[in-house]
Amino acid sequence: MSHRMINTNYKILIDRLNRFPQGAPSSPLLYKILEILFSEKEAGFVSLLPIKPFTAEKASAIWKLDITSSRKILDELSGRAILIDFNQNGSQYYVLPPPMAGFFEFSMMRTRNDINQKLLSELMYEYINAGDDFIRSLFLQGETRIGRVFVNEPAVDDSWELHVLDYERASEVIRTASHIGISVCYCRHKMQHLGRACDAPLEICMTFNTSAASLVKHGFAKKVDSAECLEVLHRAYEFNLVQFGENVRNRVNFICNCCSCCCEAMIAAKKFGMEHPVHTTNFIPEIKDDSCTGCGKCADACPVGAISIVPAGNINHPKLKKALINQDICLGCAVCKRVCPSESIILRQREKRSIPPYNTVHRTVMMAIERGNLQDLLFDDRTLFSHRAFSSVLKAILKLPPIKQAMASRQVKSRFLEAIFSRYNI
């Protein structure tokens, strides 16, 4: 195959990936990353796959290959965590995850010899950090974010315990998951290859439900039960790591335990704090000035630099210091409260409670509407839209506020959707 054809395959694949609400801006670095993860032929195959879950029979029809050959290709890609495979109602399905949170991370969630992980780490770091395009595309477009922070549960006072809803608890995600997998942290593993990793635990990345089942099946995650996963969560608390997970209320697919130095969500939150790249918790810490000693432990522990140590303004003790919280960029993770030796930090509820999307479909639809590519979810030209998939997306749209529905209707330019909105008086 000619070099021109190779480039064409990767270009088409990049175009395909950018049909996701969270895509990957094209660059020479991205081409090099994809060349490590995909062969030229695989790039061509994957570029033709639907955005939505599909069967081997569907891929066979798209690729114009026999079912045995198609299934072999799909299983090979699933075995490398390029695709996620799962069983639903007795049928085997496959889905192409986005680059992040998706196959970028999966590629580094175990030590492997089939790819050059050091080179991949260097390329990914440069691609993500050399410019702002990827971070802005992933974290800053639209209002609906890919991830949200979970409150540090041991730091919540008994008086506030009833105010923490189930979907705000990482422990509840763990207890209710159908499958649980623990993997190597992509972020710290990548930084380890660069000689810049911190001393936080490596095997601490949590995946759940369908994603966990596939990653465990192919050796990218270790299967654990809820009790073992809760032990991992408490270890993360001990290292003052922040729980950053999928921004949904039901069937969360991942929770990362993030440090401020290696993890991209925290790095984005520090770099673009005022633009709120990560959904915060519904809590905000508050300093009790009468007991704060200005020791600085909270400032050191804050993952996004939201706390500074300033003069206390006490004329009798001019050297006295106190902590000051920048509430505009605070994540509400409560790590600061956990480390305060004088118990001078309390939590209170934010004035406006943030409610995550119901599930992954709901979040994806919200993000697609805000980013202007809802039509890519509704009308995918690589495959006929199944009634089930269409129904799930449509239900998500009908749950949206009127202004979001209007945006969806304008994007799709469909009399059908307008008629549906009208019928339900929404």
C-alpha cells in the first residue's frame, strides 16, 4: 500500500473519531499515535465502523467480508482494547470507544510488549500538553463535561451525611456495579515512562459495568469484588487522590483516582480553572478563621491550587497566616478538609446543585448538541440506525430542557423531531 493510501486511511480514521462529541484534533502527533495503535489496514477497517454499538454481522456487511474474517478482526481489536465487546440479550456487540476516555487510556492500562509504550507515552504527552487543542476539545467545549468529581466521603461530617446523594458517592458506584476492574493508572504509567511519575499508587484505576467486563476479559484490568474495590478507594483517600469519574448518575463506567501532577483532568482543572473543565461536587469548603493556623497543609494538598496562605490581618499578631479558598476554581473534593490538623475547614452545600446526566446516552446526546454534531449520532451513514438505538437517543432528547431540544431540532433539521417535540408539548 502506498504512503499516500496509508495517510488517507489514518486521515479518514481521524475524521471518524471526530464524529464523537469528544474527538481528537488532527495533528502530525496524532498520526504517529494512531500508527502505533493501528496497522494501516486496521485504520481503514475502523474508519468504516458505526459510532453506535454493532454486531459482527453489521461489520461484515460494511466491510464486505465474510462473517468469520470479520469476527476475527473484531476480536483482535477487542483483545487490544481498541474496541469494547459485550453481550446483550444473547448477542455479541462491539463498540468503538472515543480516544478519551477510551482507547488512548486503555493502551496504557497494563504493561505490554506488543507496542512501544515509552514512545507512545512521549507522543501522547506532547500531543496533549504541547498545545491546548486537545484539552480544550476534551474538557472545554459546551456546558456538559465528560467527567465530574466525587466528594471525599470520609471528610463529610455526620451532619451533612444525608445531603450526599447516592450518585455523588464513589462507594455507591462500587457497590452497585455489575462488573469491577482495577487497572494501572494511564496517567501515572505514561508519566513513569517520562521519568516524571509521583509516588501515588499505580494499580488504582477503576472501571465498571460493561467497560470493566471487556477490559477484564482481555487482561487490561483485574477483576475484583466490591469489597476489594472499596479497599482500593480507601487507599486512594490515604494518598489524598481525587475521585474523577464519568459524568452520569447511573452505571458509571470509570472512576480515576487523580493526583495533581500526572492526571490530565487535574492538570486541565489547574490550567483552565475559571473555565470549569471538570464538573465540581455540590459542596464547597469554608475556612473557620478563628481556628485556622495557616499551616499550609490544605494548600499543599489541594489538587488544583485553589487554596493560598495569606496574612490573617490580625494587628496583634502581624505574622499570623490563614488559608484562603478561591471558590471559583475549587472542585469541592474535600481533600483539604481531610488533611487539616486543626479541623478548621467545614463543608457546606453550593448554592446551586449540579445534576449529572442520567446515563451515558443522555450525556453523549447533551455533549453532541452543545458541540454541534448530534446528527452524527442520529444518522450515521455507515449503518442503518436500529430502532433500539434511535429510541434511546430520542428518549434522552425528550428529557432535555426546551432550549436544548430547540438546539437539537435545529441541528438535525428534521420535521420528524419537531413533530415529536410538538406532540409532547415540550
